[in-house]
Amino acid sequence: QVVLVESGGGLVQAGGSLRLSCAASGRTFSDYHMGWFRQAAGKEREFVAAISRKGITTSYADSVKGRFTISRDNAKNTLYLQMDSLKPEDTAVYYCTADASYWVYGSSSDIPDYWGQGTQVTVSS
């Protein structure tokens, strides 16, 4: 299993930047693909970005492509989401996730096995 602990959320003005971090249990960290989801108040959960076990492959939702960057440091057992050019519509709770299969990050019917507690990101206009 893997345990995920998130940090880095907060309040930022439109056009600003935030970096989210996710610390994971280390024993089998490199065995898991990882990704970020978000859920805005009153809206459905949506996929944001994913990264493969060694960081070779990345995927992004169209809504964040070119603005967000997902990365990982397996030596530090940490996942990151760098968010630039933030917009009010990016306001949501952001969740760190992990799964043994990369396919769940491109699936409309499945979700990752492991989830963090979520961290609030609020972007003011």
C-alpha cells in the first residue's frame, strides 16, 4: 500500500502560482503511477494530471495543459504539481492519488486506488 499526505494549497490571485506537494510512503513508491484530481464546490470530480512510475510519461487535462506541470522525485518519495497562470475556475480541492495501473488516469469508469486527504486551492479574481 501507499499513504499520501498533501500540502501547499492556499489562496492566490488570478495569474499567480502555487506548488502542491504530496509525500508518499517510501517502501514501494516507485512501483506506483501517480496523478492529481480536483473537485470544485458543487461540481463533479475531474482529472487534472498524471505521471508514470519513472516520470517518463505525463498526461494533462485540456483545461490545465500549458499552465500546470506534474513531476515526481522518487528518491524523496514526493509528487508535485506546479500551477502557473492560475484562473478562478481552478478553485477546487486537489487530491493526490496513486495506482499500480496508468490506465485509470485515462479511464472514465475507474479511479485510483489510493487518495490523499485533499488540499484547498482558491484563486481570487
